[in-house]
Amino acid sequence: MTAIMEVLPQIEKAILPFGARPHWGKVYVSGPETYLKYYPKLNDWKKLTEKFDPTHKFRNEFLEKNVYVNSGGIHLPW
């Protein structure tokens, strides 16, 4: 996996102009600071998840780290 991790940033940078975005179930290196580029309605989605999942039952480590940033990176306010 180390070899692919070295190439992924270049691949992601190359495909971004074509509207490509990473699949959350696959390996990629982009962090939370780039998600609004990939998902312009992300803040709308976050508002809906707060409304329909106020106890955060359906959140997981990936979402907490990459979407609901608690510390570090950026915090996408709603």
C-alpha cells in the first residue's frame, strides 16, 4: 500500500479538474479541507444529519475525522 500512497496525491490532483471526487469507501489522501470542493452541499447534508440523527448514532470514526471535524483541520460551520 505504501507505493500507492506516494502516487495518490498526484492522481487526485490530476482528476479534480474533471469533477472527479473520491469514493469514501476507497483509499485516498484528500483531507477535510478539500471536501467542500468535492461536495458543495456538504453543509446542507450536515444540517440534515443533525436534524434526523441528533444523538449521532449513525456517525463513525471516518465521519468524525473527515466531515464533522472536532479539532484540527477546518470546521465547517452550520
